[in-house]
Amino acid sequence: PPTTGTAKTWVWHGSTLLDDGNFDRCMISLSPGGSDADTTREFCLKTNSFLEGGFEMLEPAKSRIDYRSRDECLVGTDFGKDGSCMTDSGYPRVIRSWRRGTPLEEATTVFEGEQSDISVSQYAYRDHGVAHEFRVRSLTFYTSKYWHRTPKDLEGLTAADDDTPFVEVPIPADANVGTFADAALVSLRSDWTVGGQTFKQGSMFSLPFSDLMKGDVSAAQILFEPTDSKSLESSTTTKNYLVLKVLEDVRSTLVVWKWADGTWTAHGGGGGGDARRCCARAAARPCCDICGSAASCCGGVGRAARL
């Protein structure tokens, strides 16, 4: 990465925050000359400087690195520099557990995909206090396989030392799954009939993650269902809310659901509330209950999406 007087042109490739409640470390990825390959170094947010002795990958490559804990990262890159750890598409195929203070060459392999996969990943995080760990094989640009486990101790056990088994998430290959606390958020690209119910293409629903893993969708709650004139563009989460960006008659609308006591409630009524109305009302209060900021907060979800 650049130092004073560098003659290289660097392009920002993103950052990954260490989300352990301290908010003091992150990974910064920079691309030399704007290529697909990048370099990564650990950055201290308190001193505004790269961390001496921190995690760093200085050889440009199509890599992926994510914190698993303060002292462990899950990393995929061109180990050995011979292409054997990359897919045919040029993305990581092998994921290794890398412990702080050890050479990358000593990282332990924890997951391998197929050469024909687009890419492979493994990542872990806490979502509203609930620990999740996923393995993903991206089979094509539109299909993936997911595996999940609840890690025993993210801080105390490395990914290699945790013997909790991964279990395949029983969803269609073209579906996406995310989390909110101990709930699953499932988005569909095609109709899915399961447990006597049919969920429509383009819909999003939520249910306890444990139920999803058992194939029990009886408690599923539909958060969005498309019509001929309405589709789901994107979604984001905040501390207590799920915000959906819905395209209806070529106009975008923000729909808000509130999470409380293990269930979703339409915020503002009518199958999800309008975030702009919610924040306008919040201006009369000392803080906005969507994004948790001061009264002149998000004016929609622009800022809420970042909190």
C-alpha cells in the first residue's frame, strides 16, 4: 500500500471492519493501478495509521479476507502463487484460518470448493449478539450452496479448532439467505414450494434460522411479495429495523419492518411503513428509532443504511 512519495496509482477496493464492539480495527484493500487484484493491510482507526505487525497481504491478488475474531482471519488467495488455490474464474477456491502473529504460509485450510466454482468463501460474525458462520460455494453468478453452523466460541476457538459441524442450508440454489439476530432472511429468484406452501419468485420472507435448517417453514413471515408492477430492489438492516427498497410503477419506495420479541411488525402500517414518513415523525423526538441518530438523521435510509 502507498507510502509517502509513492509513484503508484492506488484505487480503493473497500474495507472490512472488526465488529467486536471496539470499532478500532479494519482491513483496507487497495488495487495497484485499478486492476482486479488488490493488496490488504490492517488499519488502526484510533491512530489513523496502518497497524505495525498487523495482518497484511502485500502481493496483489484476487483475494478475500474477513475477520473471524480479533486475532483470526479467514482468507482466500493464490496460496503458493501457482493458481492451484484459485477457481477457473480466478477467484479464491481455498479458505484458510490465519492467526495473528503467524506467517500466511502457516494458515490452516478449513474449506475447499471445486475448480469449476466461481468463488468460495467462509465467514463468521455476530448478528445482534447471535453468532453465525457460513460456508458458500458460488456455483454460477446466480446460484450458490450455503452451509451454516453456530460456532462454539468465536474468540476462544479458531475455525480449524471448532469441531461444530456445518450443515447445508436447505434452500434453492438460486436463493439468497441472510440473518437478523436468530432469524433467517430468505430472498427468492424462483418459486419455491416447501412444506405445502409456495413462496413466489422475487419474494422475501423471514423465519427462525433453526426452523429453516429443519425445513420447517410453518412460522415463515412474508416481508415482501412482488406484483406485476412491484419488485424488490434491495434491503438493508439497522439496529432494530429491516428497510426494503421497493420499485413500484418505476418509482422507489422505502418499506420498513421493526424487529421486536422475535417477530417483524410493519412500521407505519399497511404491510411495512415508509421510512421517509417514519423519520419525518422522528424529527419531533430527541432521536430517530430507525437509525438511532439525532433528530436530523437519515432523511429516509441514506444514513440508516450505514448504521
